[in-house]
Amino acid sequence: MYLKDVMSGANFQDIETVRSKTARGYGDAVNTLFQKRGFPLPIRWSEAGNIPAVLVNNWSREEDVASQRSPLDNRIFAQLHAKASASESPDSLDNLFFELLVLARYVGPRSSEYAQTKQSSCDYHTYPSGRKVVKAFTANDFSFYDEQGNQVMDLTRSAIERAASVKIVWRIQKNRQNGQHITLGADTKVPILCPVRNCIRLVERACRLDQPTNMPLCVYPNKQGHLLYLTGSKVAVLLRNAVKHIRPDTPKEDLRKYSAHSLRVWACVLLDEAGKSPDFIKKRLRWMGDSFRMYLRDTSIIHRQHCEALASSTSETTEFITEAISASMAVLQVSDMALPDEAPVDEDMGLYRDEMD
């Protein structure tokens, strides 16, 4: 597809990542050419099912989201864990959210992949044929395996100990790479942050609450026992409350930067802080182009890494500065020793008198 190639670097100026406005300009030029030749316009910006329009419009929204959303950090994450730990029920919203966050650290899900628009209804993706499929993760999208590669079918307590990996399938994706899967290994050193164990808990909860395995995974009961879906607005509330708890003086405009999309920004920032290559970030977080670069942030870890990267140069520079100072001091000492004894001063002229006069 022409516009897709343009957006990924195949353009006149070989720009690796063009802005959405630039891509729209290319699209308008194509439309003008078709119009002059009496052909139907291939790009219809206001038509929901027009693929070129969808690509550019999504790109535009992604640029806007990237500039407005803040990632989580370790303190926010720790506060959300503390809140989950204080919860009385394993099926609570707080426990559900923390387990989702552990997974989000690794895969950076888009909000549509785990949340619904409304807490009482499910969001569907509709194909041109009219067939509808659930957008968000379901229990069927998770497969667990032991160290020998055998699938763990019985999701009991013992499964948490036996499972060594989880394979997650994305049936529906914004980038149209439907059916893509990613495998994550267990973290045996820090079980509380293990993506495999927390994925099992997510699936376990849905099964325990009698949620069908082909329906959204992220559900929790209200006080009356009715199941509610996790929504993007609820995620924003949970994040903002955590931020306010640890940073009470956070301005409202900064609080608004935390939303359901912060989870994806966070995963991208974590990989960047770990020094992973652009190709690694794109592959693991399922980006087709380089738009992930808009999500990168100037974090405290990046600050430290910057200083550490210059450590060798700093050490050498310090040595040269020390040598230069020592050399300058030696010159000054020599100069002081070479000065003549002070002669009388002429009070009128303010000059040294020549003692030979």
C-alpha cells in the first residue's frame, strides 16, 4: 500500500518516520491525481472502513497520545501493589489491576486489548463481512507451558509452580497483524513480578467468576456480586489516585497525562532505559514503524545512564584538569620567585623609582 510505504520510509526524501500531516499530504496528492483523471478517490478521509484513511487517522491520534501521556514509574507501581496487597479479596479491582500491570511491563498492551469502553458491555471488532469478534484479551488467548514445553492445562494452584512460560495471542491488533503471538518466560527470582504467574491469576479469576473463556478477561465483581469490565476511564482513575498518593502536589494538568495508554508508554520507556535496540522494542511491543520513538521519555534512569556513559571521559578529563592546575601553580610559584625586591614608590607618579638615580 502506497501510504503505508510512505509512512515507513519509502518516500521522496527517504525520511524514516513521517508525521501524520505529511502522510495526509501525500494522500491528498494521490486523490488530486485520481480526480484529474476522472477516477474515484482511493482515499476517503471520513469513511470509517477506508484502510488508508484509518492508517493516517490512527497515526495522528497516536502522535497526540504520545505527547500527552506519562508512563508509570517504580514508585507508582509500588503504590498500586501496596493497594492490591491491602485488598480483602483476590477478585478485587485492585488485584486485577496489579496483575495486569505486571503483564503490561512486558507487552505494553493498547487499551483496547485489555479494557472496554463501558463497564457493562463488551467492545467488538467488526470485519467488513459483518462478523464480530471480541477486541480484548480472553482466557483463550493465553497458553501456559512447563519447562519441557508441555502445555499446562489444569489451571490450579500447582500450575503457578509448574508453568515456565506463557504464550499470548493477539487476535485483533491496531496494526492489522492479527494472530501475532509473543512468549514470556517466568521470573523465578522475583515471583511477585513474574508475568507467567500473574497471567495465570488473571485467567484463574475469570474462571472463578464464571466468565466465558471467549469473553474479555479483565473482569471483577462489584459489591453486589455483579461482574464489571475494566474500563479505560477506571484505569485512569486508579493511576491518578496512586500518583496523588505519592506526589500530593502534582498539578491537575500533569495528573491528566496518566491514562490507560500510560501502560504502553511505560513498557516502551522501560525497554529504552534497558538499552534495547529499536528493532527489539518494535518487535516485542508490536510496532510496525518507528512511532514508538514518540513515547520515549527523559527519565531519571536515562539521566544516570548518561552520566555513566561519560564516566570514562569524565575520569580522563579530571586527570587533565588536575595536571593543568598543578602546572599552572608551578608557573605561578616560579614567577613569584623571580620578582625583584619591592622598591620605594613615588607618591606622585605611583611608579617604582630606579634605585640607580
